[in-house]
Amino acid sequence: MYSPPSRRERRLRIHRRIRKKLTGSAETPRLAVHRSLKHVYVQLIDDVAGRTIASASTLDKDSGVKFGGNIAAGEDVGKRIAERAAKAGVKSVVFDRGGHLYHGRVKALAESARKGGLEF
């Protein structure tokens, strides 16, 4: 009997489809976003070398938010990843929304990172 894919399985299918088209390099790393119910995580990844250049999340000690599951948390994480990218010498990135809709926290994070100086 057929059972439809779960919400997580659907998101992972979408994520795999997106990742077929996106790769990050040292010049333009991949800005990978993951969000859970309580937190937002973001990494700058060089897929060629297989290493993380910079990361930020709502779990960081310098995080300015109490709760990581809202739009304010996404804006804060976006601002901090833009600062850390500038320190690492990164100006442009490839945005990987991780199978999540470009909406809410993910959108706030992207717009905040753009305001912070990242180009994508």
C-alpha cells in the first residue's frame, strides 16, 4: 500500500534536486542554510576542498536572540555570517536554502546577509 512521503523526506528530495545544480568554490562558497524548530544554522562551504570557511547559528555565544525559531533570529544569523564572510575575504556566495521554502527565517537570513555585504 502506498504511503506518501513524510515532510522530512519531501524536503530532502528538494534539497538533493537543488544540490545537483549548486557547488561552492573558494571564490564563491555555498551559503548552506538549515533550520530546525528552535534554531537556524548557516555555513559557508567550499565544496571543491570539502571544508567549511565560516559558520554562524543561533547557538553561538555572541547570538543576540533569546529564541532561535523566529524571523529576528534569521536576521541576526544573516548579519553575523556576512561579518564572518568579510573577515574570511568572501564577497559573493551561492545560496543553498536546503530544501526549505524561501520564506520566513530563510528569507530574513538571506536579506540580512545581502545588507551585510554578501552578493548572491
